[in-house]
Amino acid sequence: MDAAKRLSPSAFEIYLYLVSNNGNIQKLSPKDIENSLGIKRATYYEALGKLEEAGYLYREDGVLKFCASLLEEEEVISVTEEQAKTFGKLSLWGIRVWVFSHFNHGVVSPQEVLDWYGITTDCRKNVRAGIQDLENNRLIER
């Protein structure tokens, strides 16, 4: 999924939150995001900028909108609101591993995760920590 690869972790969490709320921008206030995901106000604005830069959010007549056309071009992740809240507790690697496992029907090896993201440095230890993070939050079972 392109969004997982090119957005910051906070921007991707907000992206998942919007997907779980069917793109409902009314639930996108700094307070809603802090309460749901634990993302602080300063990080919230930075993440919104990343979402706009990537084209997932845009402004029309001064009104912020979620870009449905990008969702139609990509395979959409289906998440519940409860899962979106859990993403706020995850590490960057927890989120990356979850996305990989969602699109690849599980995690076979840390190297496969790194290859999927195009990461050439040795971060297998980080991937294993991400897997543990997901297990601890009951998002995957081994």
C-alpha cells in the first residue's frame, strides 16, 4: 500500500482513522485525533500537512476533504474504530509490520518486511520488535 510507504507514522495513523470512519472529515479535529489516537496537536498539524502533500487531503473552497479517488486507486485497508485507536499505541515498526501482514497475509520473515518497504539497512531487530508490539496489543497471533 502506497500510503503506508510514503506517509509519516502519525500521518498514516490519521489516514487509517479516516478510512475507519469512511473518510468522515468531521471527526478530524485535533481533539478527536488526540482522544482517539493520542497524537498531540503539533504532530497532528504536521501529519495533516503530510496527508495534503501526498494528496489524501485537499481543500475545496476552503473546506478540507478526503480524496476518495486515491482510495479507489489503492487497495483500501479496512479497520475498525477500535483498531484505529490501538494504532496510536503502536511503534512505527508495529504499524509497518501490521500493514505488511494485512497485505501479505501474515509475516513470514523480518527480511520480507524490509524488502516490501524497500529498506536496505539491517532492521530485522526492529521488525521483530514490531511483531512483538502487535502480539502485545493482540493485533496478530503466532
